[in-house]
Amino acid sequence: MDHFNYLIWLSQFVFLPIAVLAVFFRNQLKPHWKVYGFTAVLALIFSIPWDYLAIRKWHIWAFPEENLLGWYLFGIPFEEYLFIVFVTWLVSTITLILFHYSVE
């Protein structure tokens, strides 16, 4: 079960909040569906080089092998890609909701 620790953390603190917000605010979020693709692409473009350097070259942080699935792309764990995309979506969702209610 240890190999799922990062995924469990993501599920509790990222996936679940996005799902709850999406259910309760779907009408406010629906017109902005393109934002999610755009922000995910930008987040990956900027984060992949940074993560690669921080993990492999500068050794700023590391990911314990026992907490990961063991799938890597460019030396970055699969879970980190999920983190990059879904945290960006969580922030985008909160921002869109707050913006919607601030202009009313």
C-alpha cells in the first residue's frame, strides 16, 4: 500500500476538493472549460524543466521510492505530473468561483 501514498495524498487534498467544487459550482465553471486545458499545458511547460532540474541536477527535493508507483517520465515521477496538473486545476477552479462571485 505504500506505493500509493502520494496518490492517496493527492486524492484527499487535490482530487476530492476539485470534485466537490465541480459538483457544487458546475454552472459557474462550465463556460470556462477551456481554461483547464490551457492552464494544464502552461503548468506542464513551466514545471517539467524546473522539476527535472530540482530533482535530478540540483537535488533540492526527492521522492521516496516506497511512496511512488515507479513510473517516470524525464526522471520525474508520474504522481508529480498529476500534482502539477491537478493543483493547477484546483487553483483555477477556486479562482474562477471567486471571480464569478466577485463580479456579481
